[in-house]
Amino acid sequence: MPHLLYSGHHICNHLISVIGDEGEGEGEDYAVCYHIFSDGKGGWVEDLLCARYIDRYRREGGRWLFAKRVVTYDYNSRRPASVSAGTVLDAAGDRSYAALSHRLFARGLLVRG
């Protein structure tokens, strides 16, 4: 997302329960989501969000799939962010760009402040 200076979704606790032999399951993931984006006035906003993904799973053809996902937001905080030039690495300085060549790991453009 090129409009974000930084975006990170960090999965924490991940609990899954398989229901019998019927190919169904359920689970809950906790996530901490952190973003920095423009305030539209030349500054930056820091956004911290705590969320839970409440999932139902099903097994089809030997593969587990998502049957349903509900996202619950437990906490959100936004405040002005102090960002200076060089705070965020650009592609040339990011080790994963050099080490991982598959398109799965490709990233969008980084916005510099």
C-alpha cells in the first residue's frame, strides 16, 4: 500500500481446535497491527490496532480452508507520529529484497517523508 509509510500485522496467539473427524475446525488469532500514514496536512499519524480473527475452517480434498472469518477490534489508538528522513528503510537497504527473489515477497513502493 504505497500510501502507508509503514504497515505491519503481527500475529500473536493462534489457537485452533479440530472438531472430531468431520473436517471442521475453529480458531482465534490475536494480532497487533501498526501503521504510519499521512495526516493529509504534511505530517504523519501512528495507528495501533489490536484485533482478533475468529475463524471457522473446513477440510476439502485433503486441504484445510477458511469457511468464515469474523474480525473483532479490541483496541485502537491514533496519535501524531514523529517521522524523520531515513526512519524507514528503502528497498536498497532492506536485506529481504536481496535474499528473496520470488514475486510472493515483492513489495510496493515505500513512501518517504
